[in-house]
Amino acid sequence: MERILIIGAGLMGSALSVHLANNGHGVNLWGTQWDREIIKEMEDRRYHPALNVDIPENINLFYDDQLEEAFKDARVIIIAVIAKGMRAICQVLKPYFKKGQIILTVSKGLDDDSLHTMSRVVEESLPQGLRGQISIVKLGGPLIAKELAKDTYSEAIFASKDIEAAQYMSILFKSPKFRTSVTEDIDGVEICAAFKNTYAITMGILEGIEGGYSNPKAALMARAVDEMGKIVAAFGGRKETAYGIAGLGDLYVTSLSGRNGRFGQLIGQGKSKDEALRLMDNATVEGLAMTLNGYSFLKALEGEGRINLKEELPLFYQTYQILHQGEGVEKAVEEIWKVD
Amino acid sequence: MERILIIGAGLMGSALSVHLANNGHGVNLWGTQWDREIIKEMEDRRYHPALNVDIPENINLFYDDQLEEAFKDARVIIIAVIAKGMRAICQVLKPYFKKGQIILTVSKGLDDDSLHTMSRVVEESLPQGLRGQISIVKLGGPLIAKELAKDTYSEAIFASKDIEAAQYMSILFKSPKFRTSVTEDIDGVEICAAFKNTYAITMGILEGIEGGYSNPKAALMARAVDEMGKIVAAFGGRKETAYGIAGLGDLYVTSLSGRNGRFGQLIGQGKSKDEALRLMDNATVEGLAMTLNGYSFLKALEGEGRINLKEELPLFYQTYQILHQGEGVEKAVEEIWKVD
């Protein structure tokens, strides 16, 4: 049994808590200032309404002002906040980082300012003396929080340059219905986790234009995986990572459900960005910010001669053109479908 | 403009006719003895009821006793019969094969008797003097016939050892909404086209056990693509073929709809094979025969030391166990989910 601290009581943080508690571990679930209500509700009812599961006894709940207590005895720290909040939360956690800890990041995206991956943001936040003393692991793969909390069959991949740390996390998570694997390619997993949000929008756009058909979605799926492989390789990772659970697996889940796809559909039907967001009650569409960040990220790689955005990544490029340059969807899809 | 002969007026043969006719080519669509009614209906009404499209004027229709006329002026021959009928139809066509023809095969599966791929069956049927004088091309990728006939956005890949023949077919097919690519890896495309039928059943089984969830399907999708890559490589093809439109693209389409998935679902819900087939009005489930053929095919590869079926292909192996060895689905899925 391990004592695990989970940072962030959103859907994913809570679902991970339930899974790990069911696996026999002690879990400290710490909520940010935005999580006070849900922490209170879990405390009072030992039940999570959105996940529709009971909260096991071996989950201890902590409010935002109880961070020090939450860290007590925890050697494994899982950061499950949204990508946008990553840098800020790392500054909050910094005083509690200690030699020998393992930090697992779950967030999917790139940092708005630095365009760095989530793991790099964590690494940069470590106090000077602790760099190399704390192992950083990335969780990748298709995990819908609600399904994870219900213990459906699932699979995930743990990535770290410290492969033993990845293996250790894998052991904590695995169960008869939760399959795990490990890889050293943390950069590859980070890229897939971030960019699949954009590609889910692309697939949604086609669905909006040609609703209900499968041929176009299947064609895009294959090309999106191919593009993710190219981005991973340009960034120094292994392109095979995109062909596995972290890339195609995660994109598959995202393409079947979720806000990115829904948003894309509305865009494909001719709605403006603002209209689409309004129709979605202004929910956060992760792929929208990600496409902006991804564009800058890829422009930098292009500047180093490592990739040609427009030629090699037509899906990403045209999705950016639609979302952030006002290009019409029909024109963009025409470009995507052109044979070189 | 090219004069193209299409052999077989099933859904796929008819849809390909419509696509090629719309692309400006002259099409001779020849129906087998089983296609007499649909040929008559297309002739009378210039309309295809199941595809729900008009039959363009530049499609000439031929009955089974008009094969000689149908071959007239046609240099490109597309064979679009089911895999089971491939060897027999090739014997019927044999007298009309001529130097300089290109034969495109569309059928997905392995020959029941020889376990050879469709292209090899065609090759073996060529008269001795014509071997190497006729180019054989394979069509791969996610193409649902009804969608193809309606000209939805689609993508396909043409595979041939004679890359110029593949490029030529690609040019005949491509259009603003139909994207094409070519490869020399005809064995890889054949393997993907055949084996995805089994993997669609596997995905259906999981859906039957845990209906409506996406995490399990996404996990299986990634592993199925990985297994297809291993089979392709063991057979001497390029495993990358499985990661592209011919492998993951085709499996994606098959997993979203179709009889293999439906059949798998019923099996996953605890129905016997016979019950499941009865509930599907005894429709042909291609993956069922394919799993038998595939097992023998893989056993032969295993005998040559090229693959370890049970260890390297747990999805395929367990699906075979369920369908043909009476293993319970729960037990099989448990095995699939085990970490080595």
C-alpha cells in the first residue's frame, strides 16, 4: 500500500482517487480553491454526483488550506489540474517537493506562455537542488474519467525518463480491468496528449459538414495519427508512440465523445467560434487554446527546420486556419483532401 | 477516359461503378448469376435502391451470360466479389485475361482452401504465359459502399508491386472528395483488409460486455492495430501499413458500424454463435470465417517461427477461442487484459 496525494478534485482527479483507493492504496485528495464545494459534498455524502460513484473510506479529503497535511506521508504526487493551471499550481506545491518523490502529471496540453509540455513545466518548477532527485512521470492513453471511476476495462501508459518510476506507477494503477504499459518516450506521450485535442476538433468539423458518415472520419483518423507521429518525431520523440495507446487510442476516445468534437461539429455546420461556444454554454474547449499554442509550438519547430507545417501537417494547419484565421470550412477541407 | 470492367454487382461493385462513372470513365458493370435481379433493376430504373443513387448513363450493365461483351475494350478489371467467391470467379474470368490488363481486387479476406491473399489467388489464376504481364493491384482503406456512392469525403490506398499500375489506378479513382495514395506493400494491405474483420468482432465483444463505454474500445483499437502490424511484418510486409489508412483507417470504420461488430456485441452479451446469427437473420458475418482462416494462416506462420500466436496476438487468439473453441467471453477478456 502506498499513500498517494492527488492534486485537484476535478472529474479526473476524483476518478483517479477512486481507482487508486479501490486498488487498495491510501489516497489524499486535495482540492484547489475552486474545488471547495465538491470536496464538501464528497466529505458529507461520501458520494461523487457527476461520477455517480461512492467515495471509498480510504480516500482522505483535504481543502485548499490543508495542503501541508495533505502532503504528509505521501511519496507519490499526482497533479490533475487543467493544463492552463499547471504552472501556477506547481508554484503552490514547490515548498513541499522533496527528494525521492514521484510526480505524475495527467494534464493534457501545452503551457500557454512557454509552450512547454506539462512534464517540463513540473521539472522547471523543482527547486534547484531537487532536479534529478524527483522523478516525473506522464500518464497517457484514453481515459474518460466517468468510465475510469466505474472500473470499465481501460488501458493507460506511463512515460518517464526514469523507467523504474514509470514501472512503479504502473504497478500502483494496474488491476484486472486496468491494463498498463510503460515507455521512456515522455515527450512523445506529452505531444500526443496535447495535440489530439486539435485533431478531435478537425474530425468534428468533417462530421459537421457531412454528418453521420464514417468514411471521412476514418480517413481523418489515420491522417491525424500520422501527423501526430511526425510532430512527435520532430520534437525528438519516437513516432511509434503516436501509433499506440497514447496517440491513436486517446484520439479514438476523444473522437467518439467530448467537447472538442462537439465544438468542431458546430464549426463544420457553419457556426462562428463565438456562436459555437455559446451553444455549448461557454464550456471550456481545450482544443481551441491548444490549437493556438500548438501553432506557435510548431512554428518554432519549423524555424529550426524540423518540420514543414503547411506541407507535412495539413490537418493541423487547416484547423488552425479555420479556428484562428477565419478561413471557411469548405475551403479548408478541400485543401486537406487535395492529393500532393 | 478509361473503359473499366467491374466484376460483381453487389453493393461494393455497384458503388465503385457509380464513383468511377461520376469521375468520367466508361464503366461496364457485370453481374454474376446472383446479381441478375439487381442488374435488371438498375437497367429498368437507372437507380440503385440499396445505395439510394441514380445509375449514371456511362455505366453499361451486363448479365452473367454477357461476360465476353463486358470485357470488350476494358483494360482495367476490378474484381468486387466476396472473398469466398474469389477463386471460382477467377476461373470464369481466366479465358479473358490479356497482356497489358490491370486487375484491381477489392475483396477482403483469405481464400478458404489455400489461405492465400486475394491478390495471390488472382495471380495464381493467370495463365502461365501471362504471369508478370498483367499487373495486380489491391484496394485498401475505409470505404463503406453506401457512402462511396454518395460521394462523401473518402480516402483509399492502392497497393501493387508494380507501383506504376497502382499510380494509374489512383489517378482513375481520385477526385476532389476522394483522396488516394499508393504503396508497394500489397501483402500488408491484404493482411489488414482481411484481419480487421476479426478485430471488429473483438471490439464488438467488449462492447457487448460493457455497452456504450469508450475506454475499452479505444484500448482495443490501439492493440488491434498493433497486432495487425505484427502480422503484416511476420508475413513480410511493412508494419507501418497497419498504422495507416489500410489498417487503422479500415478498422475504425468497421468498428463504428457493420455486421462484424454487431455479431461481436451479441457474443459479448452471452449469445451463442448460432443465436447471434439467427438474431441477425443469418446475414454473412465475414469475420467469423476469417477468424478460422486467420487462425490456420497464423498457425502456419508460427510453424515457420515467424510469430507466437498466443503471446504476441492475444486479441486474435482469444477471439478465436471464443468463436471456435467455446471459451467464455469473460475468461477470454480477462486474458486479453492481463499484463504480461
